[in-house]
Amino acid sequence: MNKKIIIYLLLIYTLAFVSCEKDEYITSSNSKLVFSQDTILFDTVFTTIGSVTKQFTVKNPYNKRINISSIKLAGNTNSPYRLNIDGFSGNSISNVEIREKDSIYIFVEVTIDPTGENLPLIVQDSIVFSFNDTQQDVDLVAFGQDVHMIDGEIIGNENWIADKPYLIYNSMLVDTNTTLTISPGAVLHFHKNSRLYVAGTIVANGSFDMPIIFQGDRPEEDYDDIPGQWDGIWLMAGSKDNIFDFTEVKNAIIGIQVDTLANMAKPTLQLTNSKITNMTSVGIYAQGSTIYAYNNLVANCGQYAIALTIGGSYEFYHSTIANYWRHSTRTTPSVLINNYYTDINNIIQIRPIEKAVFNNCIIYGQKETELVIDKIDGTILNYEFNHTLVQVGSGFIPENPDAFTKVIFDTDPKFKDWKNEDFELDTLSVAKDVGDAYIGSLFRLDIQQNDRTTDLGPDLGAYERIENQ
């Protein structure tokens, strides 16, 4: 046979073999690896002492081989984590092949540098898998200091002190007929999708110098005002006598949800000297409950700052409700008051509002209408706005004008710097010195412990402006 023909046939055979080999690989950009865990969690890592070794598997679920062009730590050489990828030790590796329906093991360790300043609560990185013009990752989470770890636990009568932070994974529950008492200065960090459920009672008594903080578990500065990092606090039906004083609840989905009341003699929630900010949904969401509140800031929520629904009894004094939501278009008012709901049979059920009182308050935001009173015609909904600044819009016609006493309508209160969440009043604010003096004397000290009785009159809202002498 002619030598040229033989070479030609060999070339054709080689090309066909290579083509066949290529066809045995998954090449679709829609292909996905399967991980035995999507987050590798190291409970507590002490400085200078390495962690235990964690492992997980990476599986190819297909009937063809897959080639991973690279597996690497996102932090590369700066990462405190170390990898062993199917026997190879290093921060990155290229061209890792996993046969059809097969898996590889990856082992992970971490050591935290004790010389780093401002050591964060959580040291995070991720392992990035690149293949077929797509990427997947596995999160790495290590706690860079000692914490109280709460993982899906039911809490009884306990006293939490401020010796070290509390980290809540997979939510937690304060049991029925028990009380969780939280001391000044305590910080509670909640992982994504975690919630504080309260079937019993929570008493969170902070102080001006040592507030109690409820927030997510992302310590980076970029996450200081990012909403939706955790689910929020739910005072469940039957919960009673809850107290939040000098607390900060921030960056959740719903700040505090207050369900049906359990104790007619005392409010379900007493909320004082507190800040609830940056919720993707609602700051305070009440359903047929009772709330007694003063000296509070509720700001920047994706739907309502305060929603008082399905009846109940509510009192707000010297509170600043300021909604400058900037993460999407907000279509709902800052404050909703409602006395009914539609049941599963599509029948409207009336639930009376015994009272909804706003005295010496500010209700303002970037929408034309920041207050909606939603009631069924012919039913009673008792509300009162006294010495309060309210943004209602040009189309607002009060059903009961006598419920509005010395109210300032549709006027910018001139906050110092709302873009940076400074809701103190500017020196030219119309809300200065115009509050009800009697109400001001009942709540003499503002949220910053300034005296409301030392000038011409109390200011509206949670903050009393003190002019420089």
C-alpha cells in the first residue's frame, strides 16, 4: 500500500479517536457539579491554633467525564485556609478530571493570624470551581474568636451576658413560659435565613453606652447597611411582656414581628430607645397585638417601616419613622394602619384597632404618601396624631379631622444627613421646639439622653436638637 495512503489513514484514525475522546466530556455551560456541602463551617478557631480538618466531596453526576479547568481559593495566597485536593496540597490546581458518576475529596484546614488588627468575627473565603465557561463555589466560614454558638437550639430561662458574641445558626427559639434576659453590650449575630423566635419572653435591657445589637454575621464594612442578611425577630402568638430597651435591630427581612397578644394587662412589646433599620420588608410588623413605644428610630425599609394590622392597640411617642429606601422602588407607605383581613374562605374579618396613637412623632420619606389608614367602611378604627409631622400627600382627606391635632403636613423635617442615616434634626427644621410639652415631660430624655425640657419646647421625633452655646 502506498506510504502516503497509510499516513493519510493513520491521520484520519487519530482525528476520529481524538474527536471521540472529546465527545466523552461534558461541555455544556449548564452543567453543574454536586457538592456534599455548600458551606464548610469551622465552629470556633482560636488564634495560632489550626483547625480540625473538614472534608467534602465533589461529584460529577453525568454519564460523561468532566474537566475542571481550575480549583482555587478565592483569597489565593492571602487566604488563611489550606486545601488538599484529591491528594494534591496547595491553594490552586488546574485540569482536574472527574470520571462519569465519580467523585473527588477535598480537605480544608484554617489557621487565623493572631497579629491581624481588628480581627473580624468571621473569617470567610470560598473555593472556586471553573469549568465549561461557568463557575461554582463552596463557602468557607471560620469564627476568628470564641463565640457562644447557638445552632437551632430551644432556649429556656437564661441570662446572656456580654462576655463574647452570640452566633445563631439555623435559628433559635425562646420556649413557652421561659424568659431570655440579655445584658447590656451583648451582640447577637444571625446567619443567613436564621431567625429569633420567641414563644415565651425576651427582656433585652441595654443602655445608652452599651446597646444590645441584633444583626447579621457579615462583619465586612460593605455589609454595614445591606438589608436581608437574616430573617429577623418574631414574637410569636402567645409571647408576652417583651422588652427591648436601647437595642439595635438591623439588616434583616422583618425587624420585629409582633403576633397576637397574650396578656391584656401589659403590651406584648415595650420598645424604647431603640433603632430598627434597613429591612428588606418591614421594620415593625404587628398583627392584632399591643405595642408601647417611645424614643425609637425606624428607618429605611423596603415595604413598611411600621405596619399595624389586623387590629390591636398601639402607642408611639417621640419616634422618628423615616423611610428613604434606596435598594429598589418602594410602592408602599411608611406607616400602615389596618383593621381587617381576608380569611381562607375569602371572607373579610374585622379586627378593631382600639387605638393607634402617634404623639410628638415624625413620619416622613421619599414617597408622596407615607401614611395609609386602611379600614372597612362603617367600622371603627381609633387613631390619633398629636403634634406630629406627617407626609400624607395632596390627595389625603382625613375621615376624622379631630384625630389630627397640631399636625404638620407634607413638610420636610430637614434631617441632618439622611443619606448617611443621621436622622437628627437640622437647625432649620420645622420639627424643632413644636412638640406637646406635656408629652415631652413624660419622656424627658431623648434617644441620646438629651433633656427635652431645657429649651423652648420638645422637638418632634426621637432626637432632641441641642444647639451649641
